[in-house]
Amino acid sequence: MNPLRWRSEHQLALVLGAVLGIGLGFVAGYSYHGIHFANGTLSLYLTGGSALRWGIFGALVGGTTIYIRQLLHD
């Protein structure tokens, strides 16, 4: 099951799933750490390694969701 051999709309869905997962990962990490907008803590969150880890986690979850959906569909 090679994603590079999928039709273009399925490949686009995989990319969109990963991008949406990144956004949801940022939001989940932001709410998990309870960061507020006061005193530049948002910029510290985005420049720190924690936001990157949450974003990667979200991308993996979003991409895996689309991949498993394709596995079950075929």
C-alpha cells in the first residue's frame, strides 16, 4: 500500500490530513500547557520545542487516520 501510487485526490487528502493534524496538534498543545496571551508566552510556546513536538504528533495522527482509512477502503 504505497501512498505514492494512490490517485491524486487521495494523496491530496493525505497531505490535508497531515496539515490539519499540525493545526490541531498546535491547539492541543496550547490548551494542554494552559498558555495565555499575557507577557509574550504565546511566542515562547511557538518558538520552543514543545510546539514542534505537538505539531509533529498532530501530523502523524492526521496522516495515519487517512492512511488507515485507505487501507480499510481497499
